[in-house]
Amino acid sequence: MPDFSIPASEFSPRRLPLGGRGELFALQTDRFKTSRLSLLTVLPQTRKTAVLAPLMLSVLRRGCEGYPNLLAIDRRTDELWGSAVQLRDFSYGDRKILGLTLEYIDPVYLPGQADVLPDLSDLVRRILFRPLTDGNGLFPAAIVEDEKRLQCEDIESLVASPRRYSYAHASSLFFEGRPCGIPSGGSVEETRAVTPEELTAFWKGWCKTAFFSCYYIGATPPETIAKTLLQSFPVLSEGTAAAPASFLEVPPPRRAETVKRKEEALEISQGHLVLFFQADGAVFGDERIPAFEVAKEILGGSPISLLFMNVREKRSLCYWIAASFLNSRGAMVIRCALDPANREIAEREILCQVERLQRGEFTDEELDAARKSLALYCRTVPDAAGSMESTMLRQNMTPEKQTPEEAAARINAVTREQVVEAAKLFSLDTVYFLTGLKGGDDDEV
């Protein structure tokens, strides 16, 4: 078998055009026994797309030409040696990304080196472009109503997870007025108002204008994958469509002018505190990103971080605590679960640790551990097909073109002075607190 392994120092996806409405980004490797192929499209993140895009995908998955229901589709994927078709709907900066991901066994591991991709692509073509319709050419009302109900249940289920609920509500407050502040699925009221006519019109518009960015990781030559996609999806050669726009519509704010605060209550025993910080508008492509990442890691990215060691361990003010840097949105967030009685003192202590970081009050050992942890994560990207796809997506959608090995080198080059300089740019913007009402059931830790 040819050696297509990806050396630690290499990450060079090939880019091939797919007619006038698509392109293929392919990494040829024999690291895995399965191939991963994603067909993704990019839409602006609006209230309309937030509601209709996931609903459209769910309705399409319910049945298609030749496979009239979900069971028939699943049986077909089982026949194709246990292949999988996964719905994809997520946000990336200010953009909505939706499509499908296919996972299937590489031909070299099948009897007679059978290639299942042509048949699997045909199934996906039917799902996306030959769905079930009624006599009027509309999505069947019963299926639309069923998927609307499930989407509403998913929105309402957020309250069952205080950790997710608090983060979602804090995000909406912090990103208010920006596309990325719109929750996926929209609201229950918006979902219930969707009609088969509206959803069908949305699908038809998507079919006519979508540009397909395809990402492949596997052992098959990229030219073979491109040929199969062009044969299976005639739509790729029907006219032209605009390539995906940048992941951001407008740059994020640089610094908070005032601190927004909000408090809500649920019948739970724990409280959940979320603090959002502006990060001077730093997003993918900004040369300061490695310093921001290391600063976040020292502050709250590991069990030896300032927040974990001081807020949780030494002062026992919370059950868990962590910090994250949102490098596609220019923000840092700190989250923790705690006894509601500790809410004020915990916030003061968290801000105290942020100030310590800004003053450079961390050891060389903590700095070195943070760099090693982040660099190790970068180097493990080639160990998972999903991580490689995420890197390829970033290279395609953002100004950030570095490879995992280059990212690790940049992390290792971050100095103490750069960390302090980055930390001083963290500006508290939003404080959200979900308090637990007395008598509530125990909730997730």
C-alpha cells in the first residue's frame, strides 16, 4: 500500500475546482481505515436562516426519491458497508454552515477494493435534490410539522441543561446585534410559524445559489474524488455561484464601554456564572492570537490554571471553572457552576485572577506548561479526520492559513511579555448569572 501518511511537519491539502459551483479540499492520507467527505455550504446568519436551515436539513433527511422514509435511507447506508450520513448545521463567526458529512470504509479495506462512494454520493444527491414532495411540489405538511415539533422540543430542552442554557443566554446578550448572537433554530414561535410553502421556497433558493465547499480526508486520490462528485452532482456544473464569504461580516468590538449584566432564575440547585470579555477585536489572522491563547490557558485552560487553583481549589467558591478563547469571534469567556450564595465573592475572585494575569503574576513553569499543552493539541490535529477538516475549513474561510505544525511553533514562541500584553486587552463586557431557586433538583456538574 502506498504511504500517504502526513508527516508532523506537513499539512498541505489540495484544492480542486468542481465546476462553477464548488471546490474540493483534499488531504490524501492512509492514517485511517475510513474516509470522511463533507459537502458544506455557507449562508449569512440571519433570523431566517437560523430557523429554516436546520429545519430544511431535517426534512430532507426524512425521505427522498427511491428511499421514501428514514428507515429506507438507513438500510441503504447499512448496505454500503455501514456508511454514515450526518447532518451538519453550525455557526462559524457570523456565518451559518450547513450540509452533510459522509463516513465510509476506504476501498482498500473492502472485498475486491469496492468503492462505495459513487453509490453513497447518489444517495446524498437524492436526499439533497430529490426529496419527498406532495402533489403541489411542496414538502409534505405532516413531515414539516413533525420536524417543527422536534426543533421546538430541542429549543425548549435547553432549560434541562443549566450549563448550556446559561452559556446560550449569556452569548445572546454579549453578541446582541451581531449575526453570531442569533441562536441556532431561532425561537419556538418562529419555528411554529414556518409553513411548507416557506420551507420549500427556502430549499429551492438554496439549490439554485449554493456553492459547495467539499472537504475530503482519506486514501483515495483527490482527482478520483473530484470526478465522482462531478458525476454524482450535476448541479456543480450548472452555472456559477459565489464562493463562501469571509467568516465575519464586520470586525468585532475592540473594547467594552460598559458592563452588561443580567440575572435569571430556574428551579435548580446550582448557580451558573458566565463572564464575557472583549479581546481587542482579535480573530483568526491576527498575529496576536497565539498570545491570547496562551493567556487563556494560564488563566483557566487546565487543572493548574489560576482560576482552577485559586477560585475552585484554594477558596472552594465553585464546583468547576474554565476559560475559553473564541478566536472566530474575538472574545474570551469564563464559566463556572457554584452555590448561588458565593456568586458575588466568586466574581470578585475571578476578576482578581484576571488582574493577576494582567500584572504578569504567573510562574515560568505555568507559562511553559500552557505552551506545551497548546502545542501538543496542535500537533494532534492529524490524528483525527474531524480535526483535519476543521483546520481545512479555517484555512478556506479565514485569513489564517498556518498548518498545525506552524501553529505549534507560534505557540512555543510566545513570550511572557506578549502574554501580559494580550491579557491587558481583556475587557469585561457581559456578566450573566443563572441562579438556582431553593428546592430545585440537583443539576449537572
